[in-house]
Amino acid sequence: MMSVPADLRKASTSIVKSMATEGSGSTIVIPPMPDYSGRLLAYTSTAAIIVTGVLQGAFPQPLLWLVAGALTWPHIAHILTRKTFLRHSARIRHKMLIVDCVIGGGFIGFIGLIVIPSLSVALMLMFSCLIVGGIRQWLIGTGFMVAAIAIVVAILGLADGPHAPLLTSMVSILSTGLYICVTAYYSHQQARALMLAKTQIQNQREQSIALSHKLSKYLSPQVWQSIFTGERDVRLETQRKKLAVFFSDIKGFTELSEEMEPEALTELLNHYFNEMSEVALKYGGTIDKFVGDSIMVFFGDPTSRGQREDAFACVSMAIEMRKHMKIMRQKWRSQGIKTPLEIRMGISTGYTTVGNFGAENRMDYTIIGKEVNLASRLESLAEPGEILVSYETFSLIKNKIMCRDKGEITVKGFGKPVPIYEVVDFRRDMGPNRSFMEHEHSGFAMYLDSDKITEKERQAILTALEDAADRLRREEDVS
């Protein structure tokens, strides 16, 4: 006469058909209670009420014919919902439950609203409606049940008395209790299965997050972010974009590699890459690759702030890298590395092809094009500590950054000689009002950025400089 909480069953059994219990190797298998089983239990319970009521004279004798119907209908409903075109109907379970409410209401009206049997059948119906479809299904089911009761009572009238014999009442209560207990047990099992599934999903989610963070180390953060947020598909596709392309390498690294042990060299190189990567990410650069001692970074993809801002951010990054190398050289000297390491940098701005290159099972997110070749060529032509930029880059940054004309070069892929420029510094930092000073000689290195110094640090630096100046003067007097 009614259905069981198969919504819970469908949600959980598809996830938790087998799940290992925590702390053991056993497997939890949650046996679902299909609509067919629930309906068969409910109608069998109702048949028991009918038989008892007829035998005790509480119900009219013709009602025995309903026993055959009660025991047959669950099988018919199962065939209709599983074996015919109705199985494709949306919300077929809810509709079949409404049919059960109409049948149940008709039965209640037929027995003339005898209290306990009527309440028992109504309770089974309402319990099923609440579990299967919630308040909405409960209201709809109640409406149809009340309408069916009203129609049958209007035709047949009420029973002679509202009370049923004791045995009939007891069978009604026990049948209803059995149905509710069995249904509640399966509901509890499904709820428990869902909780276990939720725990397992949470654990898998945490593992996936941890794994994705590990995998992100092999991708630029911007590319990783666009992939894992669904903004970008992982497939072989490219597009044309105007990007600012940066190349750098370490001048003198080959000689240094001959002097140092491989382990020490690896540690130095990783430290250098880590520091330069922090600077690149600070300015929003997409780190393309590390090749030997070279770094390739581009600006303008996956996100862009506009051509002018992308070029300015790229050159600003290069200037900070150059300044940061002075600090790193001091640290390396303190570690016994005497060979002065300088970086040289090249920047070009123009249209490139950017996207995934490679094979379906192994691809790289990178850029190709003549502007990439130009940036690489500028880097190879630069002197130690020098930043060379193309004319296109210069035209975008010249209002904020001072550059010096370096003439023209011939580059493969370009029909005409390419004008190039040397980056001097930010215009705001030129002249007497600049915030930083830097000096480097044998036995002496200083890098000062007054904008980043606190008042407490200022006093300590002044004391150190005064002590150093006094010592130099004393040594000069002695000599």
C-alpha cells in the first residue's frame, strides 16, 4: 500500500555498495529495501487486518475479496514501474505512492472509519509519504486519501460503531508497528551509509586536495588555478595573444659548475630559482620553465591586465631580480662562493602562440613564436646585470622606466634590424630622491632601500655604517 525511503537508498547505495569499516578490513554492505518489498510488507499487513476484522465480524464479509487484491497489487505495481513504459516517467515513485493513498483511503472509507484499523492504515500511508517525498508529498498524499475516504463514506456510510474488537485492534497496531519498525531500520541503515559515504568522500577530497597541491608544483600557479577551477580544459589547443616574454640566465655559471661539487651547485641553483620565482609570482608572471640556469617567464596569460601593464610588470620584475641578486651574492660570499654571479635578461613584447603543446598523454603549457626567439636573443646579448628590451616593450614602458638606446640587431625571423634598449631604472627612483643605493666592491657590498627600513632598523644600520666608516678612517691614518 506504500513505498519505502528509496530516495535515501538511491543516494547512498550507488556510493556505498561496499565500504570498509574504520579500523577493520571488513566490508559494510547495505542491503537496500526496494519499493516492491516495502509495498509488499504494507499490503500484507493490511491483508492481515482485513482477515482478522472479517473473522471477528468487525468488517463486512465481502471485504475478504480485497485480500486477494492486497496481495496481488504489489506485484502489479512492480511490473508497471519496472517492466513497462511507465519506468521512463519522471517521479514515478511519487505517483505510485499517490495511487497507494487513494487505495488506502478507499479501504478506510469501506470499513466505515472504524478508529484503530483506520488510523493504522493512515499512519502507514503518512509515514511513507513523509520519508519518500517530505512535506509536499505528505500534503498531496493526505489530500488524495481524504478525498477517497469522503467519496466512499458518502456512498456506503459509516460503520455501526467506531470501535473494533480487541484482537482486530491489536493486529492493526502490531502490523503498523512492524511496518514502521522495518522501514525505520532501513532508513537508519541508509542514513548510516550516507554518513560513512560522507566521511569517505571527505577523506578522498582531502587526499585529492593534497595531491593537487603536489601536482601544482609542476605547473605555474596561474595555469594550475585555471585548470582546477574549470576555466581551462586540458586538451591540445592554442591561441594567439600579445605577451611580454622574459628570459634570464646566470653569467659565469658554467665556470662555477666546474669549481663546485654537484650537490653544492644543485643547492645554490635551487636557492636561486626559488628566490627568482618568488619575485616572478609577486608581479604576476607565469613561469614557463627552468632550463639549466635559465628562466623563462611570460606576462599576459592566463590573465592579463592590458598590454601596457603586462609589459611594465615584466620589466619591474626584471629590475627587482637584478637588485635581489646583489643580496644573494652577499649570502653566497658568506658561504664561501667567491665567483660573482650576475644575471643577464632579455624582454620582448609581441604576438605569440600560447597553449598546450605535445601529445594527448603528455603536454606542456608554453609559448612559441618569433617574439620568444627575440627575447632569448636579447638575453644572450646582454652584459652581466643588464636588461635588454625590444622596441615594442620600450614603447609601452618608456613613461615609467628610463631606458638607453643600444642600437639595432639582426634577428632571424625579422625582416628588418630590431632596435633594442637597455633598462636603466624606474624614473621615480632616478636623481637625488631615489629610495635605494647600492655599491659593490671587492670586500664590500651594500644594498640600501630606505622605503623598506623601519625606524628601529634605521638606527642599527646607521651605527653599523658609522663603525665601518671609523674603521676605514683609522686604517687609512695608519697607512
